[in-house]
Amino acid sequence: MSPSRATWVRYGSYVISTGGAQVAGAMITAVTFPFLLRRLGVEMYGLWSYVVAVVALLESVANPGLTTHAEQQVAARRGEASDVVSDTLVLRFFFILLVICVILGISIFETRPDVARLLRFFGILVAFTNLASSQSLLAAMELFHARAALTLTQQALYAVGILTLVRSPKDVMWVPASILFSACFTNLYGWVLLHRAGLRLSLGIHRERWWAILVPAGHYAGASWMSSVYHRSGHIIIRWTLGEHALGVYAAATRLVDFLRQMLVVSQSVIMPRVAKAATSAEALRRLVRFALVTQWLLGLPMAIGLLGTASVIVPLVLGTQYLESARLLPWLAPYVIFAPAAVLFSGTVLYALGNYRAYLISTATGAVVALLMYFTLVPLLGLHGACLAFVSAELAVAVSGYLQAPRSTREVWSHPLLYVVVAAAAMMGALLLVLSRYFRPVPATILAGTAYLLVCGLLARRRIMEEFRTAR
């Protein structure tokens, strides 16, 4: 087997492994997510989402870019992995102590005792659980098969906990308990696999090495914080402006579209180490980014259009009749399925993998500024529709900013004929859906329009799609 073909087969197996775990995880989520929505109810699910948002913002303090920097360094310079990872763990421990004090302070001023308990329990324990996380390092060392197996195991354990222990809003404490237990088990076994792969920890106080870690990590910390702001700030703002019921409606709708986004960014985690290694090759970077972009558009455009046609059916079927108000939000959120993967590609993959931490920070900061301005402006004017516009616009801002700051070679991807075919087929699907919706119910109309999209892509672009997969190796 030739070296190029062997590389293609190896990375193809990584995509299949990661994608298979993602699909299996999606099936598990397809069961646990609706179950959780129904058992907790609109208000309690909204409050749980609020707690998750607050903890996510504090996680940027508990882990101020240290893991992100370590993952990038391990991917680019694997021989220095042990020292970087060891110092990262020690530094994170000290930051976790600071976060514990902040969580205790916030819980004192919380108006609801149940939310205060959730903050203390989940916030403190998740900080230590994340300290032991091994998922990102497994990806950086290209142990994708092991990572996929552990991810699937964690999701299965979490599902067992949710399905057996959560019966009503009073059982909300079992949700973080299930998350923490499943994560602890898989994280620890992940370190066993890293040890077998040659990673040896040398924990200790090495202050002479800390500055070299803290400077780039500080930029990643800012980027992580900004990312949390434009992803999570809407939950906090909506709770204190529109109320807890509106928060539950919004949280359910945004969680649904984010689930679709996760399905579209599988290839990014696989190509990240390759992007880091291809930093000196403009042609290799161009091929990798073009491959990821084509994949995103090929799958994402019909998903976004399908949301427009089936929102009124998906919401009561998946989320439950309690969340019928969320159906009116999905058409506003549909562009997120396109913009969010693009943001992950240009900012979270290209800029990050190349170690361009200043540009990475700028792109995420752009999203945070746009999000906050739009949330504070549009939510009082348009309510939840304004919140959806802010949520989508923030991702677009990150994608555009990341694209403009990416290397020139990675921006030379728009002239590929396959993209034109995909866009034309998607436009045809949208127009056909508009016509068919007058004569058929939403689901049959969407299926027919989606089938036409697949036929057009298959007839006009099958060879180009296969060529794109071959040249991406």
C-alpha cells in the first residue's frame, strides 16, 4: 500500500470511528434529551440550563486555556507532551481552588435554594472532574478509536443514570450526578491509555516553565471565556429579563440546533492534529480546510432547510408538547447549523491548531461583543426571537473573523465547483419545499425535497465528491 493511500485509510478510519461514536451518541441523546425535557418540565429544564451556563463561564477560570494550550502543543510537538501536561495539571489545581470560592460566593446570593444547591454540587465537583479529563489529549495524540469508545461509554453511563433516576423536577440533582459519575470513570481509564501510549507525568512545582505556558494559555483562556459568553450569556440574560419559562423554551430550542451542529463538526476533531502538522504546507492546509468546508455545506445546508419545513412537527415529537413555543424559534435558529460549524472550522480548528492564539482570541472576542450587544438590545425589543438572532449572529461573527485572520491558503476554498453545485442544489431544495408544502404535510414535503437534493448532488457532483475525499488525505 502506498504511503498516501495508507494515510487516507488511517484517517478515514479515524473519521469513521469518531463519526460512529458521534452517531451512536446522537442515538443516546435522542433518547435522553427528550426524556429529560419531559421529566424536568420547562421551568426546571431552564434553570438547569442556567446552572450549566454559569458553570461553563466559571470553567474558563478553573481552566484558563491550559488544556487548550496543552492539546495544541501535544499535537504539534508530541515529544514534549509529558512536561507540558504535568505543568498544566498542577496549574489547574490552583485555579480550581479559586473557582470554588467564587461558586460559594455566587450561591449565597442565589434567590432559589434549589438552584444554589445545584451550583455548589455541580460547579465544585465538575471542576475536579474536568481536571482529570483525558479526552482532548487522546485526540491530540490521535488515539481516536480509544477516544470514541470512551465517549460512547460515558454517554451510555450517563443515559442509564438519567433514565433510571430522574422521574420528576425534584430529581434534578441526579442529572449532574449522572454526568459526574460517567465522566470520572471514563476520564481515569483515558489516563491509563495515555500512559500506555508513552505519556509519563512528572508532577511538581516547576515555576521556571510556567510563564511559557501561561502566556499563550492566557490568550486561550480569554478565547474560552469569550466562547462561553456568546454561547451561554443568553441563558443568563433571558432568565433575569423574560423569566424562567421563557428560558426553558429558549434552552430547549438552542440545545436542539446545537445537537445538529455537533453532528457536522466530527471531521474537525480528526483533522486538527493534521492541520497542526501541516503548518508549513500551504497546499496541505488548503486541501484540509476545503475538505471540511465541503463536508459541512453538503450536510448542513439540507439540515437547515429541513428545519424550516419540519419545525412544527419536530418540536412536539422530540421535545414534547410542553415546548410547542420552541417551534416558532427553530426557523430563526436554522442558520446556526451553517454558521456554527464554519466558526469551529476557521477559528476553533485552523487558528487554534496553528497556534495563532492572538487571532483565536480576537475571533471569539468578536463573537462575544456581538452577542452581548444584540442580547441586551434585541431581547427587550423582540423577546425570544431577538435572543435567537443574537445567538446566530455571534456564530457568524466568529466565523467571519476567524476566516479573515486565517492563512491565505485556507481562504482560497470558495472557487471549488463542488460548492457551487451544493449551493445550487440547496436552493433548489428550498424552492421545491416551498412549493410542496402547499400540497403535502411538512414531513413528506421535506423528504421529497431532500430526496431531490440528494439526486442532484449525486448526478452532478458524485465524481467531484469522491475526488474531494481522495485529495484530502
